[in-house]
Amino acid sequence: MSAALDIAARPSVTLICGRSGSGKSTFTLRYLLNARGVSCRFVFDPAGEYAHRLRLPPQRTALDLEVGIRRGWCLWGTDLFPGEAQEAFLAFCDAAWEYGGALPGRKIVVVDEVWKYCTPQRIPSELAMLVQEGRKRRLETVFLTQRPNRLNESILGEVTECVAFALTGERGLLKVVNTCDVPEDEVAALPNGAFVSVSARGAVLRGRVF
């Protein structure tokens, strides 16, 4: 499958972190719905949460995948790999790379709690390709997590924007503070629904999703 390369494209790796119920998923859904110039959104959705909230059918077969890509929403569950979440995830990464890379414009790849599919020491090559080389195919990655301290350094080292919601756990908070330079005291005191976003260039944005 021929890739639509854009060598000059800037990398886009967004980390969205916060405790359960803090607003991560709501922020991500709004981002996906409002992002402009996006030809397809690839979401790894093993629990079916995004399919349920968006009221869109998940991709259960190869035909579903083609239909989803044409629709602009590829919600990838584990139906093709029952009981094999790791295999389903690797196949998702491959599909985002191959199919997404052949599409024009921006493509957004979303993974919730990506640490479940790698370790702090090792990262699958399929995922590393998306994170480190995705910009050339205009593939933007978005990672959500309650435990940023468990993320692989290959991901943390590529983050271009960190959106921090309320975090519990000192290790997770310190990892975000040290990696993304977010204001520690402010993030520690955030109420649910509020966030602080810090870009790699130092731009700071504050807001609420509820």
C-alpha cells in the first residue's frame, strides 16, 4: 500500500493523564470530534467505550475495517483476536500505519493505557514506528493514562504536548512534572474536569471539560 509521505510534517504525540473520572476521555472525544483536516481516527477500543459513546459500530471484520476507514472512524476492538489483547493491539498498530499512512491529511491514533501493551524497558516495534516515524505519514498519536510513571521512555521522550488532569499517586505526578514540566502544585490541586496543557515549546493552556 503506497504511503502518502510528508517529510516536513511536525511530530504530534499527545499525552493525556489523570485519575479515573478526571475528564481524560471527555477531552479526547471532543478533540477527536473537533479536529480539522482529519481523514481518519484510529482508536484502540478493547472495551467498546468509544463505540458506545460515539454510537458507532466497532470494527469486527476486515470488511468493517474498510467501512470504518471510509467513514473516518476506525474503532478497533479485540473481536478478531478473542482473548489475545496484545495481538489485537499489534494488529491495530499495523493497520493504523498501513491504512492510515496511505490516506491524505491528518490521521489521529488513540490508545488508552498503552503501558498495558509494553513495559518501561521494552516497546513493540509496531508501536515504536507509530510514535517515532508517524509524523512522516501525518499520523498523530494520543495516549491516555492514569499511570504515566509506567510509560516507556520511547513514548515519553517524544511527547509534544501533555494535557494533565487531576492525578493521584506521587510517582505518576512526579513523572509528568519531570518529563513535561507541568506545574506540580497546580496539577496536584486540580478538581475533576480541569486541566493544564503544556507543549514542548513551553506554551501553557488551562481549561475545563466539565
